[in-house]
Amino acid sequence: MESQSYSRARTAASLMALAAMGPLVAVAFVYQLPSTFFPHVEGPEWLDWLAFAVLYMAYATASLPFDVWAGYWLPCRHQRACRLLPVYLGTLFRAESAQFAVMTLSALALLEAGRRWGAPGAAAAYAAAQAGLVLLRPHLARYLGAEPQPLPARHWLPAAAWNLASFALLLQLPWCGAATVHHLVETLLGCALLSLPGYWLLCRLSRGAGGAMLFLSWAGFGLFSRATPDRLGLPERWLAAEAGEPVHRFRNELDASQIIST
């Protein structure tokens, strides 16, 4: 019963996070708000990177209350992995530093490829970024304090195909693109929205494919990549090979290594 209660609480937190962030992303995409806040002309690379850094910091700030709710408060309330708040925040910010680097540098690579070679070049860069994430996954897992697990091709290939197809499709829309920062941000917002039905469909095919899609969406600024019940607020789960795994199935691992008596 306690495990079910904890799982329901995490599901509620995830739904609240999606209900808060989903409409914001949708409104920004439909009303083309990136054209208001991001550059329209080509600038130095460091300035382009700074724009993506600001986007990530806005995303991380919006996610923080839900991360703390699901990753710190709920485990403590349900007698799970009750870490001290400074310890938890340190773990979270360490994980976010890795995600920050991946997302901003990937976005910068997409922008440069889009400027040089147009939509085909940007799509090729997106495919390369996903391949790079597959190769980097064991190193990222160790950095996040997770156990490196294999990611079979049958999981990451359909996930990468969905993400790439979404990105390539959005590049064809007149208000999207990859040659300017504001066009690329618009494209990345669309990718985030398409990741939601993609996650649902791929999980029906394979929970591994669904989990892989969330991780590989980092290549396109996956704004919902850590908002599912099994990932929200738990950096050690951000790279999990499976999606939708009931929380109680990894209770013992957390309890044994992370509970701190207060």
C-alpha cells in the first residue's frame, strides 16, 4: 500500500509538472514567442550559446519546484530516500550541469549546421548528436551517480528515428528553422511537444524505447525528458534504460544507499 501511495504521489507530481510546463511550451510555440526574445540575426558563437544558456536556465528554474517536490519532499514524506536538502540540491545541480552542457552545445551545433548547410545539415547534426549521446551515456551515467546499463539498438534506434523525424518535419514549417536562434528555438519547442505522443507510442512498443527517447531528446533540448513519474526529481533515473518503471521496484536500492537519519 505504501509503495502504491508513493507511486500515485509521484504520478500526481509529474502530471502537475506537465500541466504547468506543457501549456507554456505550447503557447510559446503557437504564438512564436521565440521571435520576441531571441536574436534574429547571426552573431558571434558565444552570444548564440548564451541565448541557449538562458533558455536552459529558464527551463531549470521552472522545473526546480517540481524536482524538489518529487525528488526530496515526497521521498521524505513516504519514508524513502530522505537526503538532507543541501545534499539533494547538490546532486540535482551536478546533474543539471551535465544536461546544461549537452543541451546548449547540441543546440549550438544544430545552429551552425543549419546556417552552413540548411535543413539537411541541421538534420544530419541532430542525428550525429543523438549518436554521440548513445556513446556518452555510460560516462554520463557515472557522472550522475547511476549504474551504467546497456542501451540495445532495438531501444535507441526507434527512439532516435522518432526524434529525428520530428525535428526534420518541424524544419519544413515556415516559422521554424535552424539558421537563426529564434527559428531554432521555435523548432526545439515543437520537438518538445512532439516528444509527448512519441513517448506514449514508443512505450507501447517497448518501455526501453520510451526511456531511450527521453534521453536522446536532450539533443533537441528535451524539455519534458525528466518530467515522467519515474524520473522527476531523481537525477539517477534520467538515463534509465526503461520508462514507466514502477517506483517501488527500485525502492530497496534507494533506501540502502541514500537514506540519512535526521
